[in-house]
Amino acid sequence: MARTRRSRVRVSGRFYITLLVLAILIGVVALILPSRGSGTLKGKTMEAVLTPTVAVIREESCIPIEQFDMVDYLVNEGATVNAEMPVATVYKWGYTDEMAQSLVTIQQKIYQKQLSILDGIESTELASVNSQINELRSTIKDCVNNKNDSDLLSLERDMEALLSQRATILRNFVQPDVDLNSLYTEESTKLTQLAEYTSTVSAKMTGVVSFYFDGFEQILAAEKMDMINADVLKMVFDGSGGDAASSGNMLYRLVNPGRWYVAFLTPASEGLRLLAGQSYHVTFDGIHGKTSVGTALAPVPYDGGVVNILQFEEDIGELLSVRTVDAHISATVTGYEVPVDAVKVKDGICTLSTAGGDTVVNVVAAEEDTLIITGDALYEGLRFNK
């Protein structure tokens, strides 16, 4: 049988050189062009804008009181008071207007009797006080008739002070007779009777007074900041869960006007939150001409979302008696730019897939298809996967 002879293929050196060049080119392209679905972190600055409904949280003391029939407030809503300054006179159950009227009647009789004893004797001090009383009566009348914009409560307090001053002058100036002494005794009895039914409540410290209550004072308190979560805020925004009954025995709130907070939720599905330590400019609907500056506290993720809190160190102003309000919050933030689909969100926790595994990040700004993220483990040039 004839043997078939195989021919040998000889590979030239040029072939190996060609393969080497192709391999180098493929490697270079792989380095220059990231694989589909991946990228590298690059720093970027973006304007973060949020427009949430916020809950206002104040540093305040709620002043309780036992059951009462009537309150005579001695200061206005929003008034600044110092320690020991009277805020209200409280009338207990059993008090009647007839008690006060009978005292006024006796005091009028005393005044008339004092004038009759004076019988034309002049007193420069008394004349001056009477002149002030007549002028103040005219001012009060104009205020009642809307002819001036004076504060009626303040005017009434001024009148009480002048009448008390006049009574003291007359007691010191007039030599009483038997009838006048009898009237003095009757007045003293009426005052003792009224004292059993009235008490004056004074401020324990410096602050701003507010008589507004909404039932959330015990839930949204600055000293309970660590207990404020997504469920609590949802109750506030829904108007449910407040203990309105507890407000019934509250007399007033004493507020620290120079420190307050706002809290709001961002959905867990978005992951957007405030950047801790960042300053944000905030305007509130209905409050014109003022921009507040707050500092973001560390955001707290929950199953239902992310709790964001801003702390303010400025006058609370018109938010003294406001619980919820729409806000516009903005800041220029710096972080790393990634596509929207590169960040995964679960239960409010945002992660970015990197070579080291899923890395926890914060989404601090968002545009249509771009996010700005921050995180302790992130750095310029870090590779990530979608």
C-alpha cells in the first residue's frame, strides 16, 4: 500500500507578531473603553433642590395647669418674657363675674369718698395721674373704634397700673374717717375672697410665649429628636395621632426662639436625602421676604423612607405657631456623578456596586438621569457597575 505523505504548514514569524499586536490593541481598548454597564467615579458639583412639606419642631416648655374657669392673659401671642414675669391670671372653678364687679363697686365708692374728704384740696401728683388716665381712656376708645392700631391688651394693662397708682396716692394723701375705714375693710374682704379663686402664673425662664397647641407637643419635642421617625412624621402630615386632649390642661408654651428644627421625609424608593453638615437655604410658603439657613443633621433611613432634619440657629419668627408648612430647600453640593440606574435602594439604604462589593452611599442631589452621591469609601476613579 502506498503511504500518503503529509505536508507541513510552516508559520512565519510575521504571524506571531500580528497576534501580539492584536492582543495589545484589545488590551488598550479594554482599558480606554469601560465595559458596558460600568464606569468610574468623577467629582461634580450640582444644585440640590427639594420641595417637601416639613414639620416644625421647637425647643419649648409646655406649662400645664389644673382645671380653671377663665384665663386673663397678661401678654400677647409672640411676646418675649423674662423669668418671673407674669404671663396670665387664672380664675378657678367657682369664680363669678359678680365677685369682680362687687370689688369694682366698692373701689368706686372709696374713690368718691376720698374726693369728698379732699373737698377741692389740690395734689399735683394726683392731678398728673388723673390727666394720664383721661388721655389713656381716649386712646382706648379710639382703639375700640378702630381709629388707631394700638394694642388693646397693653392699653388695658397700662390703665390698671394707673388706677392702682392713683389709689395708692389717695390712700397716702387722704385722712380716712369712719365711713372710709369701713369701705377699706369691705374692700380688703373682697380682695381676700378673690385671692382664693385667682392665681398669677409667671414665666420660669426667658422665652417667647405662645398659646397655640395642636396636640403634637409631646411627640414633636426637641428633647425627643432621637425618637422622631418616619411613622411619627406621617401622623403629623396626616393630622392624626396628636393628643389634642392633653392640650386642654395646657396654659401656654414657652419657646426658645433661637433654636428650632424642621423634619421631612424623602421616599425610600428615591433615596434622596440631605447631606449631613451641609448648610441649606430654606424659604417657607406664606413667609415672604425671608430666607433661613439651616444645617443638616445625619439622615436616618427607615422602612418607610428617610427622615431628614435641618437645625436652625436664628429667630423662629412666624413659625412660632406653625406645625407643617411647604418649604423650598436648596444647596450647592459636591460629590461624585453616577447614572440614576447605578444606585440601588432598599429600605432607604442606597448602595453602589463596586469591585469591593455593594458600597453604602448617600444620594444628595438628582437630575433627570444623573445622581450626585457621597460616601466614606468613594474616591475619584473608583470603578462601579450598574
